[in-house]
Amino acid sequence: MDDGNAAQFSCAPVRTGVEPPLRILVVTGGHRVDLDALLKMVAAVCADRGWVWAHAVQPGAQDWLRPGHVRAWDAVLCHDIPGLYLRRGEPPRAVGPAPDVARNLAQLLDAGQGLVLTHHALAGWPGWPGWAEVLGGRFLYAPGEVRGRHLPSSGYRHDSYWVQVAAPEHPVCAGVPSFTVTDELYSCPVFADDVVPLLRTDADLSPERMTSTYEQVLAGENRPLDVAGPSASALVGWATVAGRSPVAYLLPGDSGATFRLPPYRRLIANALEWVASADAHRWARGRRRPVDTAVPDDAQVARDAAQTGVRS
């Protein structure tokens, strides 16, 4: 779609049977992506499983992410970065969310909206501390605060790495073998004690092997990651709860080649099916985690930026 103000629908063939087809909303925007490859993957997955899907682009996609639309989608797949001003040569900075946007998202999740997030979605809404709890971690494009700690920017590296299935009994991992992917690795805070591990990697995540994202965006410099930051997590996939909603996060998803990998497509399909399932919703309701909607005002964000050494 072009304007991002409405969802564009594409229907896969619907299997006959008692259960209606799952309805999937795909959300993009805020960062580059091989959109053709991403949507071809979604179309193939939905055609294979007899689902229907739609695509919406940020910021217009927020119109669909309201509690009034909780029955519209069985699962939402987010491959986006909402709330981040990102331009080469300029400091990345948080933008919003407005209080009503934060409330709408929190109410949607408390109503039980299954959510799957991939790759750079881990950087979404950097000005909203509560959204990091929804995600299960936070990728920082600029130095910032995570759970009360002032941290340097996160790091990344393009590489081939091994994705090991850590929970073969979990529905997200059903039928998925461990596999190699050439994609982007992250070094960033992950709330490992609060999530269910699904995927791990044995890749070398030492700071000297990772590039500082802030310096790369601001000046095109390939500086090693600040060693003062938190230790990188080997987790590259997990499940968690936000409000009463089941949430799954998968780190791979930086390239068209990844979107074409059969094991990755199986992961995406399984994750969407799981967050839409009655079992996942029962699991999430039994572990309800209210989403904090407090968003620091612009003055507080500026003070935090000065404290963490962000150049403006």
C-alpha cells in the first residue's frame, strides 16, 4: 500500500472446515526492509495455511492498533520501528508515542491481541519504557535508559550464524530444525529472566566484534561497541506476555534471503498460529502483565539524552 492509512488486503485460498481462516495484519515502516521479499513470504505462508492477510504501514497502521479492533486480527506481525526519528548524519531520537496511542496499544494488549515481532521491531517506541517490557528487551539506536539504567547505544553485526532451537516442545518451534542464517546480530538488553527462551545462538557477541549503532547512524563510523554496556544475550527468539496477550519475538529478519529460508518461514507461521491460539491466550491470561503507559515528556527525554551523552 502507498499511504499507510488503511490496510491493504490479500486473500489466500481458504481451506474448507469448521474453523475460519486466521486473519493476519502485517505492519511495516520506520526502517528499510526488502518489502517485496517480506510480503512474498507472508503470502506464501498464508497460502500454505489457508489464512487471509493485510498490510499496513506506520504511522497509519496505528489506526488498526486500537482496542476497538481487537477482534479484527487473530495475529499482528510487526516488522517496524514506530516512534524513532532515524536519518543518516543526525542523532536518532525518540518521537512519541502520544498518550492516546500508548493507551490504545496497552488496552489492545490487555484485551488479548496476539503479537509477533521481528528483527528491528525491538527498537520500537524508544521513548516509552513500557514498550520495552512488551518486547522483552530493547535495542537502543542512541544511548538511553532501560529499567532505570543509563546505557550506551546497542550494537550490531552482519554475519552468518547458527540459530539453535532451544525449546523444541514449544509450538513456535514445532517442526523447525536448527539452521544457519546470514543476517544481523544484535548486542542489546534482553530481559532473559522474564521471557521463555525459544532460540539461541553460539555466535561471538563480544563488544569488539559489534558495531556501535549510534556512531554508525550519526557519522558512518564503524566503532566497536562500548564495553560499558550490558553483556549481549545469546537469545535470538523468545515468548513473553504483555497485558493478556501472547507475544513472540524473532531476531532474524534483516534480508530477503532470510525471508526465503524454509525454517524461518516455518518459524513465522508457527509464531503467528501460536499467538492466535486458545492455548496461548490462556497462558497469557494466567500471567497477565499490565502495560505501563507512562511516557516521559520531551523535557525529560532531553535531560536523559544529556545525561547519557547523546550529541544533538
